[in-house]
Amino acid sequence: MPVTNTAGAGAAPAVLLSAHAAGRSVLLEHEVYEILASGGIAVPRHRLVEGPEGVDDALCAALGSEEAVVKIASPDLLHKSDVGGVVACRNEPAAVHDAVARVLASARKSSPRARLAGALVVERVRFRAGTGREVLASFRHDPAFGPVVVLGVGGLDTEALLGALRPEKARAMLAARGLTESRALRALRGTLVHAALTGRLRTSRSAGLPEERLAELALSLARLAERWAGFEPPDGLGLAELEVNPVVAAEDGRLVALDGLARLHHPKPLLPARP
């Protein structure tokens, strides 16, 4: 199930337009995947199903993994695990069928008023866990500076790690405009995620990636940020923020986004400089 960019060169992509037309300010995870993939960022194979009846042999075969992860799809349930909305299972029709039924039932029980779009069935990406190896990657619209990229420690314990680490070790914040590989690397060197992913920690020496791979992620985010988190996005519809938590180094060496959240907005034009 390849994910392709549906946007024309001068128009907002269909996922933004359809979400806005539906009265949603939040993109669903598979919609975030489409934005990421359009910028060259790897995402897991996935398919949205409305219910258990949407699971079949073809879906499981298309995932191409031994296990699947089933997640609730709802603009009202942003922390899926808190409502029992994430289940890992064998990538077999019967198991995936049951997992879809479970996450939908759990979501309905915990949040009866939540809007449910169905369940997202995703390939389970194998990666080596460890301190700093789960990355929070995001961009946002800053009302003063425009598009900004942030890379830092991620995972379920993100808030605790950000609070425990010195800011310069926890994350790097970068202006998206004019970002270069050398500038990205200067900002990333010295952070925990750079040390962990490039094999500079004892726990990651045998699984390090070239630091240029991390810079490529920053540059891909910067290109997306310039287009969608600036002051003049196509059609005036842009992204106030897009966050992936986490991005991981898969066993095959790719940096893969395993989750995604994004919010729509119509940015106010930048005020002209005073004389």
C-alpha cells in the first residue's frame, strides 16, 4: 500500500482539504503519513478499515510483517494508548480482525462521544530500543519566526526526559528556512538522539547510523515546514504543527515515523517590517 502525495504543485493536498471540509482541525494518523511520505520520510505500510469486516488476506499480505499494530483512528482521541486504542497482534486475518474489534470497543466504552473513523492497521516495524533511540521529530508555525523544526528525545517518556536533561542535550530547534546539512549537524551534535543514533553510546555502538541520515530527516522536515507551516501556504490552509513521536531506526537502517499528529490552521500574514 504505497503512500503517494496527492497534492498539486500549487494547491493544498487533498488530506488537508478533506479534513477542513469535514470540520476537523486535526489530521488522522494515516493522513499525517501522507504528508510525511510526500516529503520523503519513511512511514510504515498501513490501511484504514472502518471495522473488523475490512480485514482480509490481502490486507495482511500487503503489510509484509510478521506482526501488526492496530490503532484507533479518531480526531478526538489523540492519546490512543490511554483508551486501550493500541493493540499489537500476529499479522493474520483472524488476529487482526479481533484486534480491530477490541480497539473500537475500548474506544466506544471509554469515550462514547468520540468520533471514530475506524482503525488503522499498520505493519510492526522492528527497531532496536534504547535511551535516545526514539526521536520526537516535529515542525510548527511560529507566529514570529515562521516554520521551525524540532528534533529531540521521544517515546512514551518524552516529557520526563525533556525535564531531566539539559535543554541542549534534549533537543535541537532549527529555523526551517535556509537550513543546510552542516547547520543541522552543528545543532544536532551533542544531543542525546545524535549520540544514540550514531553509535556513540555503549548501548548503540553496534547499531550506529551515519549522522548524515539524521540530517536528512531534519532537512526533509524543513522542506515540509517551509511549504505548510509558513505564512503563505497554498490556498491559505496550512499546518500549525506536525509531530511524530517516535521516529525510530528500523533494523533495515531506515528512519521510520511510527506515529503522527498534525493540526490545521489558516496562518495570519506576517506583518510588514516597520520603517
